Amino acid sequence: MKVAVIGAGIVGTATAYELAADGHEVTVFERRSAAAEEASFANAGIVAPGYVTPWAAPGMPGKVFSQFFKRHAAVKLSLPLSGSELSWMWKWMRACKLETYLANRARLQRLAFYSRHRLHLLTALRALEYERSPGCLVLLRTEKDNRRIQPSLQVLRETGMPFKQLNADEARQIEPALNPDTDFIGAIHLPDAEVGNCRQFALLLKNEALRLGANFKFNTTVAQLDRAHPATVLVAGESTLRRFDSVVMCAGMASAELLRPLGLTLPLAAVHGYSVSAAIREPLNAPFSAVIDERYKVAISRLGHRVRVAGSAEIGGAPGRQNDASLNTLYKVLQDWFPGAAQHSSSMQVWKGTRAMLPDGPPLIGSSGRPGLWLNLGHGASGWALSCGSARALADQMAGKPAEIDMAGLDISRLG
């Protein structure tokens, strides 16, 4: 089958690999100059399936709105807010009902555990060597943080993901570089979680897809899909349509613009995240793997010879404008926990990434309902944690066979 994949982020690249591995003739169209240049470029890199849960959860609207005027809020609204963003927020609040949350949590976690299995399988099968390290520590500053994390621990119990509750001294044994001047009451250790360089993995997997015959067209923007034949692609600057047997949409926020003329209006919102990456100044002052600050929802990851601090969820505003308050929170959390870890210089990499998120949480994977058009999009901030499983499940569906996990509720029918 002749297949076009639109988008070469981690999800699109993994999809291209799986389709090429199945023997399809795959062409990937990517508007950037390389794979994983947007949302997959500089994320925290944490893979912790038990922690992949919907943002739409009971009580979340109150928690989010209570933070709006706090200096270091984990969730921020930036003006202007468009009508579609306001509509998305309304749908998100409606999805916070307990019954909806429980259904979507189960869907996400099935996919997350399967995706980790596929990630490990591909890493071993293709002998992929990328920056990765095991384990994750969730740091609890106060008793209030401890109370707030209890629902998450219950989720871990239900999914069977191991964890251990530690006091501060025990946490320091796992991460000895934690700042001795920052007080905290304890931590949650997730031994089966891991941190890995998402972009590095994507580039390696792209090379494997190339070896299998996939063709990557970089600096190539898809302008539109043909209404009558959605598996037909028009590339910007060209007058001749390119015809395929199937097209897979993995283009993040650009997906909504390409699908709208076909009568598919998806409630995707751009949720921006930030990270700062820097060379490690002194290895003994840097984390061994990854830590998450529960209060500020900020992750600090060790990626080879660099340290990365990532966090924030920002809705609205101009995509190209950086929010100084979000960046200041990252610098504060890094200074609180690992003050001597990073080389503060002009070579520090500051990143703002746009994640396409659906209001109820899970992505859309499967047929679009239009002939030859398939979807693998809307993974939000969990694209790295869900990518390998999403790609394999979609490839199975396109081959006309059932996926290895239950995919109910992960297709477009969920949106009604």
C-alpha cells in the first residue's frame, strides 16, 4: 500500500517506521527541516505509564482557576484567548465528570503501558542507543503536597505500577545531589519509570525507517487534502496532486486546519510547554535520572551531559511569544533542587513547544471516517509516552487486523 504520513514528530516518525516495517511504501511530509523539531524537540523525556492520566479530572477546574493569579502557577492563561480556545475550555470542564474521567484514564493507561512495551521492544530490536536513565523521584515539599498526590498513588496501585514512599533522607540516597538547603518531607520513587531523549530516539527511528524504504520529504508543507479523495495530497508550491492509497494525519495543530475542509472539525487546543536545557557544570551536582516537583509540576531530567528542566501548561497568547513567568518558574525549581547542576551561559537552550490536546485527554487513533484517511493525533503532553504504542496499533488497524490492546474509545467516534 502507498501511504503518506503528514508530520514527522515522534508520533509521525514512529508511525512511518511501523508502516515501513509492515512493507508499505511510505512517504513522510514534514514542514520543518528535520524530524522532531516541534513538540518532540525538548520535552522532559519522562516515560511513566502510571502517571499518564487525563488533564480533565474531577476537581481540576477549581485547582486550575485557583492558580491563575499565583506567581508560579503550573497552568497559565495568556491573552488573547480565541473563541475556539474558550470553546475547548468549556468542553474540557464538561469532561471532568468522574465517569468520563475514569473511562478516559483507562484508555490512556492501556495505551501508555503498551507503548512502553513497544518502546523497549524497538530499542532492543534495533539496538538503539540514546540518552536514557531509569527511575523517577516525585518530590513532596509539604504535607499539602503529600495529600494532593494521594489520588495519583491510588491510580498507581490500581494499575500495578510499583512505587515506594520515602522520607527526605531516603530520597537523598537515590538523588544525592538534591540541595541540602531545600526542605521537603519526602518523595515517591517510581523505579519502573524512566527518562529518555525523545528527539534523539525519533532521529534514530527515522534512520531505521529509511533503511526499510521510507522516504522523508523535509521542508515540505502539505497545503490541502482533496475533498473527494482525501488520500490525495497537494504540496504547497506544486500544482500536481500526489495520490496515495492512504494518508495518516500526525501533524499536531496543523492537523485541524487540514481536516476542517473535509468536514472534520476536531476540538484541538494548543497547550504550550517550556523547557530549559544546559550543559552540566558539575556531574556530582546533577540528578542521576529525573525528579518531578509535585507543587510546581516541573520535571528536572538528566539527559547525558545535559540537564533539562521542563514544565508549564499555557493556553492562549501568541505561539511565538515566550512567557517570562513560566521560564522563571523553571529556573526557580532548578535552583531549589540542583543549584550547581547547570552551566548558565548563552548556550542554554530555551524551548517553547506547542502540544495539540483534545479536551477529554486521550488521542485519536484510527480511521477518520473518510476513505483512505487515518488519524494519529491529539496526544497532548504525552506524545513521547504514547508514541510507539499508538503507531503500532494504527499500523495493525490499517492492515485490517485488531490491535494488540483494546482500542475502544480511542477513535473519532468518541467525539460523537
